[in-house]
Amino acid sequence: MSEKIDVRGLSCPLPVVTVRKKLLEMKNGVLEVLVDTGTSRDNITRMAVNTGWKVEAKEEDGEYRLIISSKKK
Amino acid sequence: MIEKLMQMTRASGCAAKINPKDLENFLSKIKQTKDKRLLAGFEHNEDAAVYKLDENTGIVFTLDLITPVVNDPYTFGQIAATNSLSDVFAMGGKPLMALNIVCFPEEERKYHLLDMILQGGADKVAEAGGLLAGGHSVNDKEPKYGLAVVGLVDPKKVIYNNTPEVGDFLILTKPLGVGIISTAIKGEIAEKRVVDKAVFWMTKLNKLSQELLELNIHSLTDVTGFGLVGHLSEMILLSGKELGVEVSIKDIPVIDGIYNYINMGMVSKGAMRNQKIYSCLVEKNINLSFEKEIVLFDPQTSGGLLISIDPQQVEKAIKLLHQEGFAESKIIGEVIKSKSKERIKIC
């Protein structure tokens, strides 16, 4: 089962900081993140990829759903 | 309890500027006063307004106000004042007198923070040779601080932001990256040695010696909210001539340690916005990684001066800048003739 986190409405750089903390706790698995700006989508993606996660982004009504998963199953 | 100034604010420093395209739109609706005494006004996004009193005397007038970029209130006061005073220096002027402008949340009653902010500002005005003469305050949710500054300039020696000449060399006097570092401070991942470096540069006055100002400087501006590329674009596009610039990426001074913060997602909305607006002007002649490229768009608070100077005098200028404490000043490129849409060539 994946975990979910909603960082919409948070000001920069809190979305990426919040997701980073969550990923450090999880260590592996799948995290679904809701973000409302392109900047946060890009920052979270960059951080996650650079710390060894895979990211898939989907745009939904001007907002974004990021599926972050660990590379090792 | 540790009180963190940056937790009291949303966007920080010059990254909190209104979108330049929207700003242009609003400003175009304001009726502009044409008067031959007004040597610099709205027309080419000058750093400050200049009013000619007589043949030998001009007044430089500017106002700047920013949100916190560091947590320490005294340091923030120094940075905000240095940033405000910079606009006078960027016109070739000398500050005479300044007024505080401050927004602060009354409800929280953290007036000791406000005391420190104002003290930091007052110390910088004194260091710049100006007099602090009053101010104005507003009760506001987010703290903000800055100065309105009046300075003096010889009207014949005003240095505009849009008067570079083909063949000029471009000098940048401070390293880039302070916007990314303040985002990393807010994200609580910034290391002390990197923050110290950023604070050192943000609190360094952009005051140049008379000897430097008397060199053949054709154009001068400070690099702030629109990032290096944004301010370069103003310099060439608003010149009214067919000018471009060729910039060497390896020569652009950057504060050590910022690439790691970029990889950890510490890029401000302001940097992404600047990139979106100005990247259509950029021609990349080399492969640029995201982190190297985004630094060129990073909004700088109290950033360095961008000097367009006669190539004959560039060596002397660099030598003097180094003597005056701008130890990381570098020649970053050259002004060229260009009709191309992509007038900023990165090599």
C-alpha cells in the first residue's frame, strides 16, 4: 500500500522539505504526493531522483500527482 | 526558543518580486512624466531615479524593501539596507540620507527582533556614509525591511543600465547563488560555511572608489531579483541598439556548495519564473546541466554589480575591485553586435 501526502498550499521550500522528511522515514515503498505548483513538482522530482527514488508525475486540473517509488522492490 | 525570522515569511528576499511581465503591464498604464530634469525614470527599468538640479548636481532616489533571507535579525537588517543602498551606487551616486521602511507583525510582539533589524540597517547606512533620518512602519503579517535612499550624483557622470558598447568587457563583482542559499536556509539544510559566505557578500556594500568610477565604465547595474540573465537582458535589450553578450560559464563566480542544494530541490519559484521568462533570449553553445543553468536565473538579494567597461581598462578595474574587497570579481563576457533573438550566448 502506498502512503499519501498533500503539500498543496505550502510555500517554497516547505513542499520539498516535507517530502524529503517523509522519504527518509519510509526508506522504501511508494509515496503519492499532491503538489500545486510546477516549481514544487520539479524540486521534489529533482530531490527524489538525486536521493535514489523513481518519480512519475501526472498533471490533474493544473495540479500534480507525483508517484515516488523506491528503485529496489 | 529560537526565533527564526524566515519562518515568518513566504518568499524570501528579491525572489519575492512581482513577476516582471506583470510589472511591465501595470507600469505601462501609469502616465509617465516627461521632463528634461528627470534623467532616469520608468523608461528602462533603471536601478534608481535621477533628477538634475543643475549642471553639476543630480539627486539619485530609490526605494527597496525585502522579506527575510536569513534568520538572524541584525544580519537581515544589514542585508536589506545594503540591498537598498546598492541602487544609488549602481547609478554612480553617493548616498546622502535614508529613511527606514518596515513591516512587522504587531500581534507577535517580538519587538526585540525589530530592534535588531533596524540596528543592522542603521549600521550599514552609517558605513555607506549616509545619514538615517526617519522612517515609516506598517503592522503586517510578514516582516519586511528596506530603505528609501537619496543620493548625490554629477549629472554628467550618471552611469545607466542600458548603455553598453560593442567590444565592452563585462565584470561581475560578487558570486551568484544567494537566492538558492536563502531557500536552503529556509529548508534548514544550509551549512554554516555556505551561509557565512552568502552573508559576507550580501552585506558587502556595492560602493566603488572614485578611481574605479572614473574608469571608462559605459554601463552599470546591480544583479538582483531578475537574476544574471534578466539583468544582462535589460542592459542589451533596452539599449535600443543591436547588441548581444557572449558569456563564458566557467568564468561566472558562484558560491561553493550551492549545486548540492539545487539537487536537493532548493530552487525558488523566482528562479524558475526568471528562467521561463528569459530563457528564450539564451543560446547555449555548450551542454549545461540544470544546476549550472538555473544559477544564471537565480534571484540575487544584494547581488553584485554588473559592469560594462572599455576593454582597455578592464585589467585595471579588476585590480582595483580586488583591492576594494571584491575578491571574486571576474570578467564574465563581452558585449557583441547581435540581431539574433537569442542575444545572450552562453559558451
